Amino acid sequence: MTPDSTNENFRLLDLPVELIVEIAVWAQFLWLHSCMFSRELGGPVKRLLSGEPPAIPSRAEPCCRGVPASTLPGCTRVGLNDIPKSPAHCMSSTCRRLRDILYGPDTRIWQLDNILFKFIAERSGRIRYSRVGRGENTRLREVEYRSKLLIASPACACILSHIQPFFHTLVELKLAVPWYRPAAPATSSEQFLMRLHDEDSSALRSVDLEIYECRDAPRQPMIRLLSCHQLEFCNITNAAHFYASPHLTFLRIYFPISRGPRFGEEFWAGLGTCAPSLQHLELDVAGGHFTGGETFVDLRRLAYLKVVAPSRDCAWLLQALQMQPDVDMHLEPVVDWRFGAAAQVAQVVHVGQSAPVQVPFAAIETAGDLAGDLRPHSVWRFLCAVAVPDHTAGVFHVPALLPSEPSDWQRAVKSIGLDVRLDPSTATWERACARFPELIAVHFGTTALDHIRLFPCLATDASLHAGPAATQHADRSVIFRDGIWRADARETLYEPRLAAPLHDAMSHITRALAGENADAGFTGFHNVLAVVLLPLSWKPAYSLGWASVLEHLVKLEHLVLTCNHLCQPDEAFSETAEGLLAPAHLAALAVFLNDVRSRAGYPCRRLRLVQLGSPQQFASGAYDLATTWEEQVNTPARIKATGVRIACTVL
């Protein structure tokens, strides 16, 4: 059967030719702006355990050196099978009739397509000319295509020499290439692209550039600024330069933690250039270092901010930014708790005292704030920063200069979502609390539904699928991430004399959330009524773990435990497993809720509802588990002391 034999069922061909062309043009536009240069980008969630790019076996093609075959299958000159194809490109391969229509006199379709494909470049139109070069009496032979779009992702290093004749005419560029450049081994792809840029002639409006990770790439590169006139979109991955213009609205820079980029005066100059127009700023540089920044940058139009950086540098960056109070903010300070704990333990032992069994967080943070580098980075400061983003200069000042009253957003926060991940080096036979966590994430919302909506499989009520809440509550979160990315370094800093670093870290953060640090001046989030443990989070299997999570949240009324897998009563599980919810977790929670540990009596005295959520929510035994736990936790003594009976339901 030939493609043309199905035309009687292909209803698109019944439309007028002009309408088919308009559909193709619109499809090209949507593909370009919604897929190739999407504004909804985010940094990688999964970090490499070692932090280093993996060793790659030598490859036959020198132009693919250092890049795994799964990422870059082969030389771009051999085939373009891995390059994404546009809707028009796919339509032209469907049948002869469509191909004839799309190859017609209207070239608008191909002027919105990828000139990496030779037939598209020819269809869009081509002009050959020469222009005066930078040197005296030099003329450069160049090519200009009617289409100004180049998508070469993934591509080998061979592509670089081929794009040189028309690079300055490009308007949209999406490029992912190896760092190593065999055509000129002394010049990397980063350096070649920086030299290729000409500020006066550049027509770039959208740039999505990635340099693949390579062990040969220099560590701690200084980030360079390349100026443009009309640039609106810039997404940089692992390249030692970025582009900026007075019209830039989207800027994202990502580096792996092992490379440790440095952001100096050129970064601040570029940020100042785009400050009046910038709406989305994402700096995912877990090993980055910021210098300069003594002058405030007014980001008056910024709607979204995400920063992943070492805690000292994250604090230094934030103190220099002037933002509006309604900005969406996601902070991910990379903490050095292990180094701080090791230093404090060594100091105590040196003066002849017994080593502490609890992590001395107060001493660690006091030492950091008084280090003399004007980069205070205590946990409470980052929680305060998301509460009052328009006062970050005062939040990260010594002493802190805070507003006299809580912000409206701070008062509106009534729920938090928690996500706890264990040290990747934790063995299955170890106690889960024996090491510092890989991360502790805190997400803020107005109700528990704000967190449940993120996971449709957990929401059974139709109203939960209606999308974001109608309120204009800014979306904010703080993730405290461990900065020791090498497994051998984690083992070196392991301190067995500390009994439960995980519990201590969790308790330290929830204490700051409750505003219990009297010296800080931060009042915390006193209106939190609901806590949601997110599906991938670790859950405590012992009552002390639950105490570290819930003990300081005295107004708690609603607890939601979500998971990826709900264990059956007879199912074996490991205490160190993440994403599970087992009967042992619930039993430990019941023990905690019935443990009179202080003069305040029973913990969580206002708790009224515990809900369980899982993709297996309707599996056999889920409701029996909830019923059994409800009977277990509601002892006569607790009900008499609190006057509240806790209900347990399944989402």
C-alpha cells in the first residue's frame, strides 16, 4: 500500500491548500517556542553520586571524545537521526500530496525550520556574500539563509566549523556539543564559541547552549559575558559564558557541582544589563562561587527565582538582589554541615572535653555568621528570605535587619511539604539516622492540597485535579542539600560519635520553621496547621525520628503521609528505604504521639486527622491499616489529656 492510497481517510487533505499551509506555519511556531525553547525549564534533580563525569571509553570518532554513546551516538556528518524534527519536516514525510503542498511557493514554513538539514536550508532560501573582517584588508565569505534557526542537539564537534560562515545571522540557536574540539585541540568548544561571537553583528534572540561534561574541562572557570542587542532567552548548561541583553526575559545557568564556576564582575554586569526586563532567573550552580555584588541589582519584573549554590554564596547573591514581595522563589543552599560538625567536635576534644553526641548546630551557625566574610548563612536566614524576599539585604546582614511584622505571605502559609533523602552512602544494614541527610526540602502552601495536587495519583477528589488554587499565593520552597558529593569524602568526614545527625538536622530545621531561635529575630511560620510527607521522602521507623519532624509544630492539625509504595503488614522493608510507607512507620508514629516527653504533655495535641496516600490507595488492606492505626493511637489517656480523637483515612 502506498502512502497516497490512504488519502481518502486523511481528512487534512480535504482542507484548502492555503489552510494546510497556515496550519503548518502555526505548528512550526508552537514547536519552536513551546518545545525547543521552552520557558518551563528546571535544573536536574538527580545529582551524580560522585559528582564527577563518568570515565568514557575511548571512541573511534575524535569529534565525540568524552561523550557517552547514549548521549551522542556518532558523528553528525554521518547521520542526523537524533536531531528533533519539526512538524513540517514530519508532515513532508507523510505522503506525496502533503509534500507537494509544503514544497510550494510559500517559504514561511521553512523559514521557521532547522537549517541543519540541507533540504530545509535550500527551501528556506540562501544568499552568498562577503563582508569585511576584523583585520585590515580582509573579507569573509559567508552564507545567509532565510531561516535563522539552527538546532544541533546532540551534535559532534564537527558542527562548529560548518556553522561559522552563517553564525552571526542566526536568530534561534539550540546547540549541544562536546567540550573537546579535535579540529583545534588547543581551543575548546567553549573558547571557539566565545571567539565566534560578534556583539555588533549578532542577531541572536534565543540561545540554548550545552557543553557536555568532560574530565578535561578546566575546574573553576571564570564566567564570561557575551553581549547581544535583541536576546530574549538564554539557557546555558556547563558553558563558561552566558549571553545578556537589555531585552532578556529568561536566564538559566547550570553547572555540575564538580566544576565549581566563578561568577565575578562580568556576571554582575550582565545581570545589571538584563535586570529591567528579566522575569525568570535560574542559577543551578551547586559548586559555584560569587565575588563582587557590592551594588544592588533591581529585578523589578522578576517573577521566578531559583538558586542552587553553596550556602555562603547563595546568601551573598541574595543580599544583592532587590525583588518584589510576590516573586516565586526556590532556594537550594548547599550546606557544609559535615565540615562544621567535624571542626566543632575537634575543637571540643582539643580542650579536653567529651565529644558531643548531638550535632552542635548552634555553634556551627554562630561560627559561620561570625567568620568575617560578611556571608551569614544560618538555616533561619534562608527560611526568612522566602518569607520576605523584598528584604533579603537585611536578612543576610550581621546583625539581621528584619521587618517588624510578618509578611502577608508568611501569615498565609498554613501547610508545609517535607521531603527527606538519606546520605547516598548509607548501607542497608546501617541506622538511617547515623549520617547527615542528602537533602531536606521544605515546600510552602496554604493547604495540604497545594502539595497533593503535585501528585495526581494521590488525589481522588475531582476538585483536586482542577489545577492551582485560585489564590495568588507565591510558590516557594527551600532545600538544604549536602555539599559533599564525593563518596570517599563522606566516609572521611563520617563521625560515629554523633548519635543521630539526621534527626538533629531535621529537628534544627523544624525548630527554625517554628521560630524558636530567640536570637534570630525571625518569628517563623506560626500558622502551620498541616504537614505533608512527600511520596519520595524517607519516613521514620522509630519514635525519635517522628519527634524530630513534628515535635516543634505545636499547632499541627492535619498530617498527610504519601508514598510510592504502601507495604503490606507481612512485607519486609528496610529502615533506609525511601518512598515507602510501612505499618512499622505508623506504629512508630503512634508511639511518639502517646509519649509524654515534656511538661507540655502529649505532642501534637491539636492533631485531628492523619491521611494515607499512595498509588496503591485502593489495594487490599489499606483501609484495614488505617482502622487498626486509629485504634492504636487513640489511647484513653491521650484522648482524656487532649480532648481530641485522631481520625485516620485513606486518600
